[in-house]
Amino acid sequence: MTGHNPTDISKLGSKRHILTDKDGIPLSTFITSANTHDVTVAMNTIDNIVIKRPSKYKHKQNLCLDKTYHSKEVEQEIIKRRYIPHIRHRREEEKLFPRKHPTRRWVVERTNLWHNRFRKLFTRYEKKDENYFGLVELANSLIIYRKLILG
């Protein structure tokens, strides 16, 4: 598959956008094509959280994000949803201005590795998005079972 000109080859495949808690348990998963930018689906991923927060919850929660989510629109939407955004910037800024709550990207990377352990998710063989999303949700259920029940 090619883009607008022969030298512009668009990415094939799919991308899993995952929102986890501090232990790496998946709370929300959103599937898009591989050439979709992360900023366009950030709010969809946050809105699809399986466990909703109570409406009485007064305190803001911390939300650690990757540098690709750094845009004013995304930050404003995150603040409007009562989260404190922690978007990782350049390392020089981290050294100059240390934060009270450092970003923890490795938790999501570990969850991605847990997903890649499932053979059907590592290489996508399914043509229908619904079938692939069902397998991702099954993998999420197994990850939650292994983490919470088995320890």
C-alpha cells in the first residue's frame, strides 16, 4: 500500500492504545490503524475506561502520558476530565525541574509486552477489527486474572 506518491509508503497494521493503572492492569484499550497519530485517539482511550470514577470524586487523579500526547488541546481536555497531566518532556527539563510525580512510562510498556506474549496479538492474522478487538479484550482479561488472582 502506498501513499500519495511512490516514495511515501504508509504503515500497514494496527496499533493498540492502552491506558493502565499504576500496576499495569489495562483499564482501557482502543485499536486504530498503524498510521493514525496518537493525539487523535487520546480522548477516546480515556473515555473508554472500563471502571468509571464516581461522580462525587472531588480529587484529581494523576495521568502519565508520553511526549506524543503533548498538545494544548489534549492537555485542556485532560484537565477538564479532572486529571493532572504528567507529560514527559525532554530529559534536560526533567533534570532542571524535577517533578513531585515523575512519569512512569515503563508500566505501559510492560503491559504492551504482556500483550505481545499472546501469539494472536503479536502478529495480527484477523481481517475483521471486531475479532482482533475481542482477542485483545480476552488478553486483557487474562492479564487481570493473572495479576489480581494469581498474584
